Amino acid sequence: MRAGAQQTSRSGSVRKSDRHECFGRSAGKAVAESHGWLVIFQYLKMDLGKLGEAGIAANLESYIQGFSKDAREIFEHFKFREFIGELNDANLLYKIVQKVRQTDLSPTAVSNHEMGLVFEELIRRFAESSNDTAGEHFTPRDIVRLTTALVFMEDDEALTRPGIIRTIYDPTAGTGGFLSAGMEYVHELNPQAVIRGYGQELNPESYAICKADMLIKGQEVSNIKLGNTLSSDQLYTDKFDYMPSNPPFGVDWKKIEQPIKDEHTQKGFAGRFGPGLPRVSDGSLLFLLHLISKLRDGANGGARIGIILNGSPLFTGGAGSGESEIRRYILEADLLEAIVALPTDMFYNTGIATYVWILSNKKAAQRKGKVQLINGVNLCSKMRKSLGSKRNVMEEDDIATITRAFGAFAVVEARELDKPSEQRSNRGRQSENPKTAAAKTFASKIFPTHAFGYRRITIERPLRLSYQFSDDYSGPSFQDSKLRWYPAKKGAGNDGSKAKEFYG
């Protein structure tokens, strides 16, 4: 909550009345609407400075109820009322309110862009402190920077023109990390550009954090939706320019199986899942198909996707399976630009191998019909202190190495990196001839799209069986039983004499 913002607006100093306090924005609804700003009002005749210690909990709740519906929804998903009760029972509520009141967070003291950065830093610290659960709603900043740079690659010139307008969308928005990173990227290139954020998030608390972040940044918060993206797309008519995303790894979609199968069978390619459906145990490729359906038409400038996936979408499923048909569709439509292999141990809740897929329907001429593979598994440094499963971090030089290789679209033969070797443990028994650590390398390869296709052919061969007779046999007579068959063996039978092979 931004206190001290009662009489300062972005246009100067417009004072509507002493009963209007803005949540993260200036006062004066008429003035704000005429400039296209988003304003959230507080309509009670009180501000934080007027809340006394007596009845502080009830007064603070009344104060919050005076905000608009969008602002109240954020508080509700945070379960703020329960938090107020806990602080009040501990006799800390009044002290915290006074601390907030004494801090000048008005737009004149802290700009909206700076306030957004402060909010993101608080989210980062919270996520890192939670370690194991961080990955559920927060993507590490180094991965966000890399993916954002790849998604916005080659659009730098367009983003420096005055008056440019772009949209960014994340179907698994989490706390809004990718949306914020995209806005910051554009802001650095062109402060006068307008970028509009859209997203949908399943987790109510993450949704509230994302919505609050967008509110602080002056975004239209109605563009942030709550719900399951795959079963209930709440932005189904919209197309977007940039779509960075980090969907959950290996999460099954059994609970929403029926509506997805219905869309696949009833709508076909007119829907999102026309190319095929992956196995129910992993919905990663469903998010990829969803993003492809959101690409802005090439005639209108096209769009680009940057999605982080584990190894399953690359390798799971034989020829003719749902996964294979989806990959086939992507390659035949010439949408895949590059796949970047990331180092392991990069995420808070898993250390598995991960990849960034870059897709676009506006490929440059030299990229048409080709796919670039970038091996960046060694582009990282060890962290001084692990955060959950995250033990490695990509520095700015590492990110620059990948983005330069992607931008140049050139083959880079394996070259050795100036990276320290892995520290080996000196505990326990040590080998007399220890293996030499392999050199850490970086490489980039380019292949035609048809090089990834294959056919599965079943080759049948004659059935090979054998039988044998033994004088020691004491079972039923030959006439009363069937022959017993054994795998063919070379040479004689068990008794060293009669043996015969049969080829059926």
C-alpha cells in the first residue's frame, strides 16, 4: 500500500478532496481518465494517519473496504484479514501501520517504475527464502533475463521508435516476473514506448501478487486473469507480440482431461489442440500449443514465444504418438527457431535439465527452414550458497554468449570456456588414476527442419524355436501332452546327444 499519496498526481498536484486516497496512483479520477491512467480510490474520510490505536483492526479493515473492487480483490487473495488479526493479537498492528504511514512512497518520492522494482525485489527475497516452494510461483531472475532477451531479439530497432505499442502475455503468470522483465526491457530501450501486460494464473496468491505488481506499474489489471489457462482460456480472442513463459514441469492434466479432449475432437485445428494431445501425465506441450494459438498473425507483424521446458517434450513419444505429432506440426509449420540447453540446478525446486524453446511466425529469411541448437549447459557459475535445488547461476557474460550466438545465427564449433573445473570431494577412497575432468565447452549448431523427422518401421523376422528329446523324461506320454518349447541353443541337448533346432 502506498501511503502519502493523497494530493500528488502524475500531472502535477491535483487534489480532488481529502477523502480520496489513491492505492498506487494519483488522485483525481477525471484527470486520470483523461490521460488514460489507472486509478484506485479510497473513499472513506480517513487515511493511515487518522487510524488510532484503539480499534485499529476494525478501522483498518474498514479502510481497506473503501478501495475499489480490483484493489480489494488483491487483499482478499492475500487473506489480509487473517493477517490483520494475527498482528493485532500480537500487539504489532498499530506499530506497523505507523511505520507505513511515516514512509513517503508517493509518486513524487518513488516513481511507479522504481516502485515496481522495489516490489519485485521483495517478491524475489520472499521466493528465495521459501526455497522448495519458490519454483511454484517464481522463476529465477537469471533465467528470466535470458528468455526475455531471446524473445525480444531482433526487435530492438522497432522498440526504439517513438509511440511504439506492444503486448506481452504469460499464460502461467505466477507473480508476474516475465511480464515485469519484458516491460523493463522495453523501458530501457524506449522509455516512450507502451507495452501492455496480459496474463493468467491458477494460484490465487500468486495471482494477487501479479495483479498488485501490474497495478503499481500502471497496467490495466483487468488483463490479469485468475483460472486454469488450459481448460478456461479467459483471453481467448486476444493475440500477442511477445510470449515468455515457464509452465510447470511434468504436471498431469487429468483433472481437466475432458474439456481439453472435447476441444481437440470438436474444434480440431480451429481450436488450440488440433495437432494432437500429449499423454495425460505431462501437460507441457499443451501450454506450447496454447501459446502458438496466441501468435499475432504474420501479416500484422508476427510474434515470438520463449518457453522453458524440461526434456520430456523433446524426447517423449514414438512416431505417431501425440507428442510426436505436435513436434511434427511445429517443424512442418516452420515455427521453431532455436532450442537452448540450460545448465542443471538452475531452479529452486528441481535440478533437472531444462531447455528454452524459441518459436516465431516471423522468421528472418536466413532462418527459414532451419533450427538452431545452442549448448549452454556449461554457461554458469556455482552459487556461494544454494537456494533449494538452485546451485548454479548464469552471469551477464553467460547470457550475452547465448544471445550473441542466437543473434548471429551462425555455427559455433565447440570451444573451451574459461570456467573453473568442478571441485572433487577428497573424502573416502581416492582412485590412483583419477579421470581427467572434461573441458567445459560451448557450441551452436544449425540443422534443416527435415533433419528432425523420422519414421518408425517394424521389421519382422522368422520365429526361431527349438525342441529336444530326453531319455530321462518321466512326465506324461508323448501322445498325451504337447511338446515343450525352449529358446534355441547351439550344440547338443542336455544329455549331450540328440538335439534339433526348428525355425518357424
